[in-house]
Amino acid sequence: MRGAHGAMLRDHGPRVRTEAGFTLLEVLVALTILAVAVVSLIQLSSQSLHLVKASSDYQEAVLVADRLVADTQINGETLDSGQEGLFRWERRVAIVPLPDELKSKQTVPGQEDPKLFSVTIDVYWGANKVIELATLRTPTTAPVPTSQGTPAGGTQPGTQTPTPTRNPGSGGTPVTQPGGMPPGGLGR
């Protein structure tokens, strides 16, 4: 073969690449893949932080509701509300009709059927986020003392009523030991 100036050109067969490296197209494809991976990781991290915040708010709302249920004193049907930090709450106490199985079969003078109340706590926060905690409770009252000073029905089995004893060094002031024991035990 002859070139433009008449010089003889030799065909050396297929060209062998002597320089090592990447073509521009390979570099662009690698950068595109890397960019997609980095953007995906940033989005996952952002979502993770959002979920951690939502979980923290939810857990705090449950703690507020649980504390409100524990602090509820049953005195009849009530409705009250309040605000605690970012959380708005509403507490409803309503009487629940007793099932026939729990009602007394015979009437006892001066004793009424037990009452059952539902306690519902709603806690609101953020944009339309709410949790509801509901439970059933009975009113708690202190035992009614009888004319002899002991609770109605006496003491529980296996317990002893403390008995006052005279302390000889205190001018006859009664001293009460748990279990009715005199000071110093049984040996005196």
C-alpha cells in the first residue's frame, strides 16, 4: 500500500492497545452507578432518622398515656383533658354495665354490686397522630373501720394484730411492737 507521498505503508494486523486505562464511556457509566448508590444511601439514612424520631414520639406518647392511667382515681364518670409538652391528652372514665356473672346473686343490706369503669386515654401529637390506651378499673376505697377499730371482716389470715404493752421506763406509755411482741422479745 502506498501513502499520499508515495511511501509504502505496511499493514501490521490488528491494532494492539499499548496504553492501559479506561475509555470516557466506561468512566461515565461508573460515575453514574456511584452517584445512584450514594443518593440511595443518603435517602435511606434520612428515612432512618425520620423513623427514629417517629418511634421516639410514639414511645413518649405511650408513657404519657400509661402515667395518666396509673394516676386515675375512679370517682365516677368524668371527662378531662390537658397538655403535656408536645402532647395533648383526653381522659374519659365511663361506667360499664356488669355482666350477669359478676352481679351478686343475693342482696346484702348496705352492700351494693361492684362497679366497673372503662378508662380511655387518647394522646394527640403532630399532624393527626393519636394513640388510645383503654383499660377497665374498679373504684378503690379504703376499708371501712368498725366500731372496734379493726377493718370490717377482721385481719387477714396468718397476720397478728399488734398489741400495746407498757414500757416501764416511759411512765406507763404504751409501746406497740409488730406482731404483738413486747419489747425485747419473748424472754422477758
